[in-house]
Amino acid sequence: MALPAKKREMVSFTFDDINLLRRLIGERNFNLQLIERSVGVRLHVRGNRIMTEGEPLEVDLVTNLLHQLYDLLKQGYPLYPSDIEYAIRLLQSDAHARLKDIFLDTVYIVSKKKVITPKTKAQKEYIEAIRKYDIVFGIGPAGTGKTYLAMAMALSALMRGEVMRIILTRPAVEAGEKLGFLPGDIYEKVNPYLRPLYDALHDMMDFDRAAKFLQRGVIEVAPLAFMRGRTLNDAFVILDEAQNTTSEQMKMFLTRLGFNAKAVVTGDITQVDLPAGTASGLIEAKEILRGIEGIKFIFFEKTDVIRHRLVREIIRAYEKYEEQKASKFHVNKEKQQ
């Protein structure tokens, strides 16, 4: 028995500004082709009119998407293909989501004329939490913008005079025996662990200005061990890769916070590199500190990944592999019993 053909419909709508429409469509219709591949509809352009053909739910999604993207362009937002991918994912999960509320929430306009904005609902909640709370935990997989957005918020606070300095820190996981074999003094030894923080900083600020801030101590990049015994006043402090802190290190870091200070702690609890048997300070903090007023936890999912689309697929593949491995382990254990 043949399956009934899926119902399809066609909807057309007109845009009043042909120049904005060209930007929406993209060079050689690139943006429309991206939408077609992602959603499974057919899009046709005639003059200032776009026709959408597909199943009703998909047509509704694309109609909503195109109108909201057009409104973003009217507001002066520089639309990129990656923005379209994020917008599709967002509207697929929440048809009532307002792209304006997310994409137009500018965090920081950098010297390179680049606007930094949240790209997902979780990122929006994250920057709002950083504005509102003194201690924020951003927990989730790589590529969700946890450290990058925290850095943007820190620079924004510094430029507005809300804090006097920024402190960026990371645990050096191999700070014991292996580190001793690396050449140079302690700063040169730990520099490879801190490199990602420098990279994010230089992406947002021109090199000369960043160098001056670093030389004057306005911005400090240091391993977590260097935080011991300090009191951090008038500072925006970012602890990156916090899943690799021990319980003692996490407690030490959180108790460094002084007056007029803000801390953002980021990490991925699925990628703990501590020695076997050592508890992650981030995982423990998640359980110990929940419910304390003034502390906020924001959790990112793999759908919030904003790197190359393959990063999302890689995360899914590894999750599937770990589940299969765990399942085989339990089966073998049951057979042995």
C-alpha cells in the first residue's frame, strides 16, 4: 500500500526594500540555498518577492525566519551565514523566539569594528546573568562561547570604568612533574596553557593596546596557582577550563573575590583531565553552590555550539560512542557475574 503523499503548500511574500532583500538572499542566492538545505524547502525569488514551497510546518518556519532576518537587516545588523544557521536552530526549538532580543544585544564593540553579540538563547541568558550576578558559572561543551563572551563582558566593564583590571586564569593541569621538563622560567612553562586566553583577548582588541594593558597589569593572564593568598578588588576575574580544578583550587579561587569584583567560571564537565580519582572542583561547585543568592549557573547544550557545524556532529558522535562503550561495559560485567 502506497503511503499518502505529504501535504505541501506554497506561500509568497513581498519585501519593500530591494537592497535589503539582496543582502537577505546573499551573493548568488547563497543564504537561500543554505536555508533550503537546512530546512528542506524550495525557495524562489522573483523581483522583490520570495516564494516558499514545502510542508506546512517548514513553510511556517521559513516565513518566520525570513521576516525576522529582514527586520535584523533593517536594524543595521551585519548578517552572516553562521547567523542564519543559529537562527534556524533557535526557531526550530522555539517558534516564538525573537531574534532581535538575542542578535541585537551588543556586548562590546571592539576596535576592529567587530560587533560581539549572543547567538543563542543560552548565550543571551549568560550575558544577562553576568550583568546581574557577581559570580556566574558557564558550563557546557566546547565552542559554545563561554570564555569568549565572558572576555567580551570583562573588556566592556573595563572600558566603562566599572572595574579597574581584568584577571584571566586557568589551571595548568600538568603543573607537577611534566611541567618541570619544559624549558624556561615558570611563566614560559605555563604559557602554553594560557595561550587560548591571549588568543581571545587579541581577537577583541588591537595588539598594541592589549600589550600596553598587559604590561601595566590592567589585564593579567596567570595560572590559577598564582591566585593563592590574593584578594581581588575592583576586578573582573575569569576562571577558564574550571573542570580541571581540584576541590581545594575551586574553593581557593572563589574566596579570592574582594569588593566590587565579579567572577565568571567556565568549563566543560565532560572533559575533565585531572588524574583518576581526583574530584573536579567544578562538578562539586555545581552541587554545593546551587541556591546561593548572587550565584548563577548557566548550562549550555551541544545545540549552542557556534563553531564549525562539524563540531556539533563531533560532539554527538563522541556522546554516542561513550554511551555504547558504557553499555558494553555493563553487559560484560553482568556476564562475569
